[in-house]
Amino acid sequence: MQDIGAEIASLKEQLGASLCIMGHHYQNDAVVRHCDITGDSLELARRVPGVEAAHIVFCGVYFMGESAALLAKPGQGVYLPSLDADCLMSRMTPAPLARRVLEQISATGRKVIPLAYVNTDLALKAVVGEFGGAVCTSANAKTMLRWALDRGDSVLFLPDRHLGNNTAETLGIGRQDRHVLRVGAAGLTQPETQALDRRLLLWPGCCAIHARFEPDDVAAMRAAHPGCRIIAHPECRQEVIEVCDGAGSTSYLIKEAARTAAETPGSTLIIGTENNLVHRLAQRHAGQCRILPLGHAVCGNMAKVTEKKLLATLQSVAAGAASPLRIEENLCPPARLSLTRMLEACGN
């Protein structure tokens, strides 16, 4: 019987310093155990420029591989074990449509700064960079939204309206200062009826995984586990976050799990995010505290990256037959600008 783990370990030893395997926290354990660097979107983006390996195998969805290719050094190859691992949210804002909407808002005389969640494709990042904007992650959305607000009359946050709403709440931007855009195939739908003068304009997108949580899920967990603490990712609906005890990025959730285990042993922590991470945290802190998922939430696209596909990618790299991710050169300068603005604003 094939021992995939042993074969991967052998190839890693063979390739040595020429290889770096990076992986997102939402990857399954079979893949994560082989990663040299793991992290959320922000941590992985920060680490790419410091990687010296000639080959970067990126275990994550497609837009993450694009970001890695943008930030990689000349001559480095970025390889994705599963090219069809996409992100539904990243497809909710086609670049041509975003450009049209930005042009329509700008035509009103207002200076609008686009702020795109990192969960977007290269073409959209290029549009954002061209219009003076930047990208953000859930970990630095508060910092980057403040950055964008300082640079224009309003901010267009895209594509995740839930992250935008929850971040606005932490900054004290009232609901009367926000507007969720109504967008059609040709741009804004009846723009004259929309509140385009609000400080924060939100694209009507979301993460299908986090958006499935409901306030009733929180109530059910509190009833089933009296005294539990519930935290969730800010891609969840605002009405869910409002009934939780805390909310934050993937890195926040990981830190809170460690803090709970250390400071309140024997307690129960419920986490509303992708289940692979929750199960990993539960195993990590087993015997210290109980960690449970808020509900079923598995990203099918992240799951497309398997240990078997990782092995096949490493075999191709070792044989010199792997094809690195190709990105459109003309999109690179403005897209890279949107990423470097984020890294600079957050102290790299």
C-alpha cells in the first residue's frame, strides 16, 4: 500500500532548501502536516517575500496562489496542487463590473477608494490598485478601512459585505453611514435611488461558508453548553457576531483557543469558522478545554487540495516537469500595488 506521507517526506528531503510548502489554516491535517509555513491570508502574504526557495508549493485556493506569485522573487515558481480550488466569494466581483461601478460613483464627484478583501482575483486587485485602493485581510481590515477612509470621501468595500459591516461596527461607523450597493450585470441598478454619499459602500458579496451560520446556531449552543464562550470569524453575518462573545480573524481564533486552554481549563469554547481549523484546535488543546464548531462549515474548494495531489505536484517539481502558475503580466503592476499598500500600511 502506498505511503503518501513517507513519499512526500522523501521528496522534501531530496529537494531540500529549493522547496517551500506553504498552506492555509483551512487545509486538512493530512496536508498541513507537510507545510513548512502555515498561516492565514495576511501571515502567508507577509512570509512570501522572505522565502528564498526556488519552488513554492502553495496549498490553498487559487487567489492565494496568485498573491504568492505576485509577491515572489523573479525566477521563483509558485505551484498549486489543485488549480480548480477556487473561492466563490472571489468570483462575486468581476473586475469589469467593479470598474464600471467605481466609474459610476466617481462620476458623482465623490472620491471613492476601493478596499478589496484579499479573497479576490488578480484582475480585481489590479482595478483596485489602479483606483488608488488596497487589499485587506480579516486580520487587518480595521487598519486598512481606516487607511482608506483617510484617503477619500467614501470607501467601496468588496466583495464581502459582512466583513465590511462588522469592521465598520468596530470603528464606530453607524449603519446610517453605510449602504449595500444594488448591482446588476451592467453596473449599479438605478443609481439615482441609491445612497452613494455614504462613507462606506458595500459590495453585496459574502463567504458562503461563514454566511450559513445563524443567530439560532449560537442560541442552540448556549442552551446545549451552559457557560460556554462563543467566538466567530467576521465573515459571519453581523447579527451572528452581535450575539457572540468575540470575533476576529483566523489568527485571533487560534490565539483565543490557546488563551482559553491556558486560563480557563475545563471550559468550553465554540468557534464559528471553517471546521478543519476548529477540529485542529480541538486536538491541539485536548485535555485542557473543549473546543467545538458552531456548526457544519467545510470549504469544498479548500478540500480539493489533498495529500495525494500535493505528492503529485512535488513529483513534478522534482522531475523538472511542473508548470508554475502563470499570471497576466499587464495586471501585475497595479495588482502588486494593491498588495504592497496593505503590507506597508500594516508595517509589513
